[in-house]
Amino acid sequence: MKATVYVTIKQNVLDVQGSAVKGALHSMGFQEVGSVRIGKYLELELDTNDRSEAEARVKAMCEKLLANTVIEDYRFDLV
Amino acid sequence: MKATVYVTIKQNVLDVQGSAVKGALHSMGFQEVGSVRIGKYLELELDTNDRSEAEARVKAMCEKLLANTVIEDYRFDLV
């Protein structure tokens, strides 16, 4: 089973990396870019076929390591 | 129009960050994790409604700034 995890900075937290990239894009002539937010994208291979167990385990991984839940949100898909 | 960009490390390139996270997950008891690959996830707000123009522009942004195409792949969706 494969898990795809998206970790994004919460809406009310300043995304400094995103602001920097937005500035760089503007200076390169991409004036149409309004806002940029940058997050992480993780692909995990899981050695299990139990979907509900995998869901609980990936949730635990996100809470404990993959996301800093003070400033980040996460969501994941299982395939 | 909103663009969602995924930048991932190419399959034949060693993902050191992914290896480190895999090691950390194992040491935390998540033994079922086989492989971890980490990429970037970007959300861009674009001030345009022309889909084909947006597609060309986002492709240019990826090629020029957002992805290092020597070691990274990218793909994007427009909404």
C-alpha cells in the first residue's frame, strides 16, 4: 500500500519560503502570480494491506514526525 | 486560476532526506515503512483565466525556477 502525504503551512501562518519564491517569480516577469504557498509532498511505501490500520499508522506518523501540527496541516491518500 | 505543482526527486537520484525520514520512522517503531520519497508541493494563485496560457506560463516557471530539472521531475494541475 502506498501513502501520499501533503504537509502544508496553516493559512494564518506566514509562509516565508513562499513569499521569497513569489518575489523571485515576479522579478523574472511572472507578474500574474498572486500568492505562493509551499509545502511538502511525501510518498511512503507501506508493507501492509490493511487499509484502516494503515490509515491509523500514517496519521500517527504525521502527528509524531512528518508534520509540525502547531504550524502545519496535513492530509494523506492511501492507494 | 490556481496551479498545484508537485516537484519530486527523480527515481534514479538518491533521496537523502527521504532516507533520513525512513530511518527516523523505523526507530520510532513504524517498521512497515518501505521507502520514503520527499518532494515539494506548491500552490500558486494565478491572475489569469486563460487555461492554455496559464499552462505554458507554469511550465516556464517550473523549468526556470521551481524545479531543478537535472535531478527533479515536476507535474502540475490547474483548477
